[in-house]
Amino acid sequence: NGTNLKFVKLVNPKWNPTGDLIAYESGPRDGKGGLVISRTDGSLVGFYQIGPGVPNEFIWSSPNTVLGRGNDHNMYELNTSTGVVRYLTNQIAVNLAATNDGRLVYLGGDTLNNAGIYVSDLEGRNEQRILARTDTNQNYRDLNVSSDGWIAYTQIETRSGKAYGQIRKIRLDGTGDQLLYMNGDGT
């Protein structure tokens, strides 16, 4: 039932869409981390490597499918029914979120030329950048997708040595970018 496994860390628990499985990041004592998948009664489904090392981030894309980003920044798919892990893409992606209509939203890119908010299919392909980072003093983080197709995100801008945080929203098609809240004092 998983009680004899020795883990250094157990973090980031997430229920699957049907609520019958829970996944969490773990780091066993041998330094090789992964995902632990358990049933609601605590019984272990399995311990899975998602790419090399401890997964940096993961989401459930269906009741039996986990999408995760390995320490190598590549995206992987885990089928919890078969235990098969499949490489998807090498797009640098963080803050993964899945939409109700089967799309993936994430922060992608590693340079000013390609950084921004992306929407793709659940395999990380057919991606479209819906919001481009336009300034090296600007960063996005903390994505969350609503059931009606809005993406809420944090935008941090650094000006004259002070960081200004904004909570913004934008539609999945890239329209309607709107400021919701801003801390104007640079704290």
C-alpha cells in the first residue's frame, strides 16, 4: 500500500478529474524522484519516472493520463493504466494547466523572442503563443484556467529596481487581455 516506501519529500498532491486517483511528487532516498499515484484508499498504483529526475511539474489531462515536465524541461505523458511514459516535446514549459476542452496552457519559451503564454493540444504540439513577452523587465507566472475559457496570470514588471505585480486575465484565443489588480507601490 505504499507505507514501506522511503521518501525524502512528498509535495504537490493533485486529484485526477474523477477523484479516484491522486498523484504527488516524491523524492526517495536514492535521489531518483518521480510521481507516486495512489487510490483514494491509500493503496499504491505505482511510482513513475517522468523524464530524468524528479518531475518539476505535472497535471492530469484525463482520469488516467498525467502530463509532466521532467528536470530536462521536456514534456512527458504518463498513462496510469499501463504505466507507459511517452516523450511529447522539448518545448520549455512551466505552469501547466489543462482546459475543459482538452487543450494545454503553459508559460513557454526561453528567450525574449519566444517567451510568453502558449496554448497547444495536450501533447504540447500545434502550439500558439497567445501572449508574447515584450520586455526583458517583464515575466509571467501562476497560470490558472477557468471553466469558461479565461486564463488568469501574474505579470511581474521590474522598473527602477522595484517589482510591480499585476493580476491579469486573457481569453484562450489571445483576446481580451485585461488588468484585474496591480500593486502600484513597487513592493
